Amino acid sequence: MITTLGFDADDTLWQNEAFFRLTQEHFTALLRDYSAPEALGARLLAAERRNIGAYGFGVKGFTLSMIETAIEVTGGRVPASVISEILGAGRAMLDHPVDLLPHARAVVESLSRDYRLILITKGDLLHQERKLAQSGLGDWFDAVEIVSEKTPQVYERIFARHGDGAGRALMTGNSMKSDVIAPLAAGARAVHIPQGPEWELESAEAPQGNPRYHSLTDLSALPGLLERLR
């Protein structure tokens, strides 16, 4: 019997990746005289991959990776005006209002009556706390965990601390790697709800055939799934 529900935040409850892609398009335009878009995108992704261990996930690490990439592709000659534009784009992402995804408020509110709800998200602590406050969803969650990485061990600890263990928990999110593969490895159920293009560093093969894996088109179908799993 499922007693605890974990929810991802970015691109599960509110928009996130779309703002990264818009900022990357602006970044590409700024450096169009120095690099082709495809090559620039590959170098930026490589920088993000290198820097996750040092900067973590989120806007600040992304901004620093853009600056690093700009320095690389220009051979250290990137104009100060371009650096200023990149910093401004990063701040605009941090200041962007929270846009809830369809059904997020109704589903979270309704499920909070019958389950323990835990928000489990990665990223910058201050930014994630600010987004949760602006979302208006905070009162429906019994616990909030902002982590540096989502691993099976992290899920085991969270579901043991705030629930009845991973075996009686279900995680919902848009990332196949972090919100599905990792909680399944911890012994929980997992629901994948795609939300637009997935960030390359979060992609993984769907665990087809795993009886604890489920895929839905949007959040509105989650209560029905839970009813069938009772």
C-alpha cells in the first residue's frame, strides 16, 4: 500500500527547462560570430557536465558554464559586454515568476488528504526555496528535501525519514534518470510524466517491463493511477 508520494518540482509542478532553452538561444545569438550553434551547444553541455560536481544543478551553475564556454570559444577575447549579457540572462532566470504546470495545484491539494507528500528537488537552495514560496504549494507538503543529487541512497533516506520506507512510496517527475531510475533502484514505485525536451544530462532509457514503473501524459492522471494501485 502506498502511503508516501514524492514529487519533483522543476518541470513537474512548474516550468523550468523552457527558460534554460530560451536563455541558451540568447547565448547562441551573443556568440554567433565565434561559433556555429551546434558546436557551441556541444561545448556548453560539456562544460555543464564538467562543472556539476563543483557548481551543482541550477541557474547559477548554468550561468558560470556559459561564461566558461564563452571564454573558451573566443580564445579568452570575449567582450565584457557579452559577459554582462550572460550575467543578466542568469539573473533574469532567477527572478522569473513561477509558472505552475496544468493540474499541479489541484492534484497536489487533493492527494495531500490521503498521502504524505514530499517535495524532492535538485538545484540551488535559495532559488528552489523561493520558487516553492511563490508557487503557493508549500502548505500541501509534509516535507521538503532540496538535494545535490538524486541517488537511490538519497531516496532511501528520504522515504525512511518522512514515510514508511521506499517500499511504500511513489515518486513522480519528468526526469527519467533522477525521478524514475533512481527511486526504482531504491525500491519505490516511479511515475514518469514527460514535459517537453529533456535535458541531455537527465536522459535515460525507460525501464520497460518493470512492474513498479508507470508513465502518464500529465499530472491529472496521477490520482486515477493511485486508485488503481490501491
